[in-house]
Amino acid sequence: GAGVSQSPRYKVAKRGQDVALRCDPISGHVSLFWYQQALGQGPEFLTYFQNEAQLDKSGLPSDRFFAERPEGSVSTLKIQRTQQEDSAVYLCASSLSARGTYEQYFGPGTRLTVT
Amino acid sequence: RKEVEQDPGPFNVPEGATVAFNCTYSNSASQSFFWYRQDCRKEPKLLMSVYSSGNEDGRFTAQLNRASQYISLLIRDSKLSDSATYLCVVNILNTGGFKTIFGAGTRLFVKA
């Protein structure tokens, strides 16, 4: 069956541009997560959705970052006025569980480079 | 202090060796625990969940010590294919649901 997919896989943006990253979770998965992973580091939590509700956005680094999941399936992470420090791999994960007890399945990530 | 801490390594071990990784967490509201494996330039994948009673999956054994707030992973009879970064993961229960915290990872290199 299909896993988690993300698009684009690679994105180069000039500083100041807006970008939108898409995540298609596994069908039927209630929970969806976004993470930011810098080189040599573990994934850093950005935000969490349970169906269409964004229950935790405490990891978003600034108000330039915005995420939505309007119909409880596909999610978009938007970064406005990109800065060089936004360069990282952005990972999306989904899980069947709404309680954190089950495995999270990760997409391949979007590698964002801000020049 | 980070919420989840791991020794970054790298651990360089010969094939057949036994290697152990530890991870400590600071939030007492931590509810569930996992080890994930991440290969270079790939996404993380679940290696195993960690239960209070300890659990084993083939060559891999995971332990949880809630009192001391640490998690361990033991790999026996290391294979070349075990070379990867091992990520300790903690889910913290909060009012909104839960939040997932990853450690920075421990790098393992298994040599022939």
C-alpha cells in the first residue's frame, strides 16, 4: 500500500520567498506530524494534527511558519519570507493512533535550501 | 538541558560485537517510548517500541527504567547492515494530545 508521500522532494528558494510543502499521509491515519531536521541532528517537532485540528503548534519556530490540514487528510506546511536558517529537511509523519502509542510512518522529506 | 539526550557517538564496532546505547529523558509526563533507525539521507523508521517490562526482537533488546528516566537499546551480534543512526523517541502527554521528542541520535558504524 501507499506510504506517506511528500512533495516537492527538493526545493531551492531565494531568501524572502514563500514556500509550501505538501504531505499526503497514509489513508485513515488520524495523527499527522511535521518535523524539521537539520544536518546531524534528530528531527525537531514542529506541529501536530489530530484529524483537522491542530492540537500542538508549540514547535513552530516563528510566525512565518504555518501549517494546515483542512479536511483531515493532506497537510501543507507554509513558510513565509524564507530565511537561510530555514534550510533543513522537513519531514511529515502519520500515525493511526491519536494517543501516541503507535508507530509513526515518515515520508521521504522535503529538502529545503534557502539561498 | 534537552528533553531527550543521547550520546552522539560515533560507535565503531567490529562485526559480531555487542553494543549498547542509552538515552535519558527529563519530562515525567513521558508516556511512550521508541527506538527509530535512520539511514543516511533517509527517513526514520521504527526499530522497536520500548515497554516497561523490557522487550526483545531478535538481536535487539530494549529496556525502560521509569524511575531513572532512561531507555536503553542493546544490539547483539552486530551486522554491517546495522550501521545507521539510532534515534531515541519519547511521546509526552499534554492537554492537547501529545508531543513527540526525538533525541539527536547515536551513530553506529559496524566494520568488517
